[in-house]
Amino acid sequence: MAATSEGVKPVQDEPQLVERVRRGDRDAFAALVDRYADQAFAVAYGFLRHAQDAEDLVQDALIRALERIGSLRPGSSFGPWFYRLLVNAALNRRKYLARRGTAQLPVGTPARDSPAVDAERAELQQRLAQALAALPRDLESVVILHDLEGFTHPEIAGILGIPEGTCRSHLFRARRMLRDLLKDYRHQ
Amino acid sequence: MSERYDEAPIPELQALKPPLRSDIERRRARQRVIACAEPLLARRRRAGSSWELLAAWARPGLVAASIALAIVAAALKLGGGPARPVPEPVLLDDVLATGANGSVPALLVAMSEPDVDAVVAAALIETNGNSGALPQEQLQGR
């Protein structure tokens, strides 16, 4: 997945697609799925760090978006609205998993290198995941959307419903905190 | 990035990138979503067609109602409407002045029809040639 934010940018024919989906057009809905599913999966994975959970979450978010598409103002873009649904669902899902004591630790990419390299990668992923989980929710959301998925500040501001300046300060604080949390690991 | 919030990104974070999905996995996920969405889409199609049907009937319905209203209005105007005689108000002094033999023919104009008893009583009085006047002895007794 390229770290671009094309998914959130309003596409020219998107209002028409949304209008067609409102009327129950299957092809229009499929077009929205094709447009957003991949990046939505990456975002969901950023929060859940489990491929199957991320897959399920994207499906739920798309169905929820379809159910609520009537509340999307005509002419406004689908992307930020949909990603907001997705991020909220991801945070809720993680809270639910944490309550059940089944929160996922990073599974990561399948092993491709030597066992030593794989072990090192797994450790790094675990440390990163723990450091991210230690951040306040807003800060974590910003760092995932910006540093992992490549969304811009205006896009993140639109998704999270916060001012752009707040978004920048969140990212600044998040990176600082992450650096502190990963200090020991980096010095190894 | 604003200069105030200049904190370099953390390169290690890239290790948390999602695993690449095969085309088969992506296609399967797509099919699953669309299959789940199908009942909702079908409901939207049905709801949409109901509104379209309603909208299709709305215009002829409005035209028909307007025509019916125009016909009723014209009929009322031509027929002069339901004729209901409204009695002229009469001054009390005039009534007392026109009364013969000390009688008062009428004081009030009734707003509704008199009941049967009143009609019979009036008819009996008329046939007795009394003209509504009380007998002399009754007047004297008062």
C-alpha cells in the first residue's frame, strides 16, 4: 500500500456515486468499495495490528457507511466522513478487545528473512505497538494517520474533526512521546 | 510542517505497515462486503421506487384536485349557493305600535323552526278568530 492519501481526496464523480448508492445502485457501491477498501484496510490495521480484525472492521465500516449514507450532506465528500466512521469503529473495537483481554499484539508481516532478523523485527513491532498504545487516543490517531498512512494535516483534521493546528501539535507531541518511549530500544 | 511543531518522523514506525494482501484476498474481501450490502441496497432500491411512484402520481393528483375545486366553485357561483332567507331585524317599538287589540304579533324572529305544539296552538288561536288577543275577562283579571 502506497502511503498516499488519494482515498480521502474528493474524487470528481464522487457526489454522483454517493447519490447512486443512496438509490441502491450496486455498481456505485462497488466503485466506492474499490476506491476505499485498500487504504481503509491499512488504517484499520494501523489501529488493530491484526489482519483479520482489520478486514472485518473495514467490512463493518463500509456497511455502516451504507446504512448512514442518508446523513451525508449532498455534495460533501465521502472519504473523510467514511474514515471518521472507520477510526471511531477501530478505537471502539480496540477498547472492546482490551476489555475482553484479547487485545492483539503486532502480528506483522510473514517471516521472510532469517529467524534472527524475524525475531528482531517482531521485537521492534512489539515495542512500537506498546509505545503507540501508551499514547493518548488523539495523539495515536494522528500519528497512525500521518506517519503510517500518509494523510495530510487538513485531511486528518477533516477525519478527526479537529482544527489543523491541533492536528500538528498532536503529531509533534506524539513523536516526542514515542521517541522517549523508544529511547531504550534505540540505544540497544 | 509548521516550524513550531518540527519533530522529525520516527522511521521505525514503518515496521507497523500492514502486510501486503494478495489479489485473491482482496477480491474475496470485496465480494464479502458487496454480498453483505446487497439486502441494504435492495431496500434502498425499493424505497426509491416507492418515492418515484408517489412523485409520478403527485402531479396528476394535484391537477385533478385543482379541476375539482374549480368545478365546485363554479357550481356554487352559478347556483347562487344555498338560498337561506335571512329575516329582516325589526325594532321593538315598531312591533308594539303595529299590534292590534293590545296584542303583540311577534317580538322576536325565531332563528329555528317552531316546534309542532307551537304551530298547533297558533293554528287553533287563528281558527277561533281570536287573532292572538287575550279574552277581555282575562285582561281585566290581570
